[in-house]
Amino acid sequence: MRSDDLMKCIDRIDDDIVAEYAETEKKAKYSWVKWEIAACLMLVAAIGAMLALTGLKTHAGPPDMSLVVWAPIQSGVDVVAEQIYTSGGEEDYYGKKVSSLLYEALKNAEKDNNVFLAIGLQSVKELENGVMIADPVPVDELTKLLDKYGIYYEIIDYQKIYHDAGIYGEFVDNIPSAVYMLPTSKQFKNLIIEKKDYPYWRFVLIPEKEFNRRSVFRPERTEASDWEGINIEKVRSHVPYNASTMVESFESTEQLWNLREYLLDHWAAYPECEINIRIDFAKKADKAILENIPVSYELNFVSGPCISIKIKPGDISPELVKYITDRNDVDLLLLTDFDLHFDPNC
Amino acid sequence: MDDSGIIRLFYERSEDAVAELSRKYGKVFIKVAMNVLHDREDAEECVNDAYLAVWNNIPPENPSPLVTYVCRIVKNQALNRYRHNMKGRKNNEPDICIEELEEIIPSAENAESKAECEAVSRCISDFLRSIDRKNAMIFVRRFWYLDGYDSIANAVGLSESAVRMRASRIKADLKKYLEERGINV
């Protein structure tokens, strides 16, 4: 008999038999364990549960030596969405196949603040396990690194924290000083390598809105000198809600030139930093207009009325500025992935 | 959520259907795909493809038990992927696993029609209902889920060699069972 035929014969055995051994795996296993052993296991589990409960009640925050990494969800979902939709519903950031159905399910889950997503199929696994993961850090990359350096880690379910009154809420509110916002996986890697001696890591993964509501900034860019002469409150007043997103209208070339000068000055200190400049073409969407931008840029995605380009420091040329300002249909410039170091009065 | 609730979500075209299905059985599906493919990414892709197939099939279908239905899709997706990956190579593991049964199941000329194949399947089902539960589990896990002996041993709480020994006896018993029912090997 051919293997295919054999496979068919086996495949057609009654469904209930097949289901029984898929669903009752653990039950069946334990039923064969001698009852004495089972009782011991239950006792150990009960003691463990009691200890865990005690620990929860006494821990108002993470252990002293812990490093808490906040990995906010940014625009990953939307970006992935656009990647998927604009590429025929098949490919995501990493070129893996993703079914649009699954994506829809995930997106819907995120919309309800139930699940936070990673870019890539790793999210499927994590979704199954009820664990939340970070964008833009690919989880397999993350865990490989953590394992490589022997770092003990746990991923904390923010939903549980959020809804669990008292203990976890207090933990979230008492954000330790070592708070990192990690916009790129490269920075994330560097952080892990740099801090690998920390014995205990916790990844608290939260949605961007929540992150921003708490107005946490990137510590590596918040030296006191950076803030001198800047009216923070005034800057904040220009930001309607999303603290990590700079929203400003530019009505004159002069303003954009000032912006350019400012960015070039500040980026010099952060050569690896990238900035996304997102241009909203409120009146029409036309991918073709980008062809005339006389700078190197990386097209992230095109969708609806919005075009996003990624520009590295130094790439903001006078030509680009002129191009943007000369266009009648550009009436809003959004800076994303950029914190509040920009003084709108400059 | 019980299976009927999940199926109801599919009928309502709710996107929660996939999430609930994944939450309840996702690990089983991944395991089935992994048994064939031994590659996490490929396995996850197969499971995703299976979710899409389930979404397209329900409604109108109303499978029961749901887990077997989806597992079957996952397994077939995985086998197709495996064959695609192994094109031109010999000795792929799923076939080796099934070859263990070739000495028992009738030859091609005896079971080439669908009806005959179904008759053999029915007999195997009856056989599995008649034997010790643990042995049935070993058989199903090995030859339906294409699980490895080490994994089965872990699941049933026996050593791997003991599981192999049992599998060998089960096959001998199955052969006898089939012969007694006029299915010659």
C-alpha cells in the first residue's frame, strides 16, 4: 500500500477517537500516575500557589535589582496592516506570509486593548499563550538574546496589571528610574548587551496610548541640558494627546528651515537615531509625487491619504524642505518617533 | 469557550472566532504541524493557513469534534508543505512513520478504492475502541498525530523503549484483528 493510501486510512479513523487523545492528553497522563505521586504533586502545587500569592501581596514593585523595560506599542500594527494590504495580503515586515484573516483578528484584539502585537508571526504563538509582546522587537530575536546572556526574564501581562486593582496597579504607577523606550530592535539589542548583568528583567508591554498618558520619556535623551531654555509646558500644549508624536503645522519655509537646523544639531549626538517624517497629504494621495523628492528616503507604506517616508539625519535637504513647502496639498507635517526636544518657538 | 461557542462565532463571521479557536487549541495545532515539519515557522504558517481554511469552511460546515476537524486540516497543510520542502529527497519522516504500518494494512490492490479504505479505517477505529486506552493513545499519537516516540513516552508516562515495544505489539494485534475481519494483509 502506498504511503498516501496508508495516510488516508489512518486519517479517516473516527473523529471522536482522534479528538479524545488531543484534548485529554493531560487528563490521560495523570490518570496513570500513581495516586500517591499525584497527591504529592498537588501538594507541591498548592504550596507554590500559596507562596506566589504571598509574594504578590508583599511585592509593591519589582525586585531591587530589576530592570524594567517599557516597550511601547507604536504604529506597528498599522504599519503591518499597510504592508499586508498593499502587498496583496501576503507579506509582512519580514517577508513572511500572514493571512489577512489572522491579521484582522489580531488587529481587532488590539483595538479592544486585549492583545498587543509583535510584527511577524511570532505574535501567533504569543497570542495563543496569552502573552503580550513588543513591537518593534521581534520576539524570537528578543528571547534568543536573553537566553544567550542567561538573563532571567518574564513578560508581564499588562491587561492583568491594568485590571487587577491594588498591587499591580501600584507597580505600574511606580515606574522605576530605569525606564527605556526602545524604538528599534538594534537599540534593544544594545541595551540587553549593555545591561546583561542585571539578574532579572521584566518586560512590561503596554499600548502606546497608555505609555504616552504617563508621559515617560527616553532617559538617554533627557539630560537636563537638553531641556534648558525650552518651555516644556508650552511644547506639551502643542501636543494634543500623543506625547511621543509631534504634531505641528508648518506654514512657512522659514519654520521648516528652523526645524531642519534644530534636527541636524540634535541628531549629531545620536548618529544611529532615525526619524520618521510622515507627511499627510490631506487633499490627495499620490505615490508618484514622492518620485520628485530629491533626497534618499525609504518608503514605508502608502495608504489612503497618508504617505510616510523615513529620512535619516542629514537627509533633510533644502530641496526637500522646498519641495514640501511648495506643494499646495501638503498642509500638515507630522513627526513621529520623536520626543519633545523640539522647541516650536525656535 | 466550548466548541459550539467557537463555531457560533464563525457562523456570526466574528473575528474573535479565530482568536478563540487559537486560544483553546492553538498549541495542539502547532504540535501537529511541528510533528510533520519540525520547523516552528513553517508550522505556524500551516496553522495560519488552516485558520483561513476553517474560516472559509465554517459556515456551512458544522464540524464535531472541532479539534479533529482543524487538526486534520493542519496535518494536511503540514504534509503538503513537507512534501514541497522535501521534493526530490528520500526518507521523509512522516512516510517512515506510516511505513511502520505497511506490513499490517492491506496492499494497494486490496484497498485502492475509497470504500475499501473507509472499511479499513472503520476497522481500525473499532480496534482502537477495543484496546487498552493507553495503547490506543500510543497508536493515535504515533500514526494520526505523527508524534515522535519520545514525545509519546512523555505523554503516557512510560519510557521510550516501552512505548516502542507497545507500538510493536499494537501493530501485531491490529494485524490479527484485521485478518479476523476478512481484511487480508
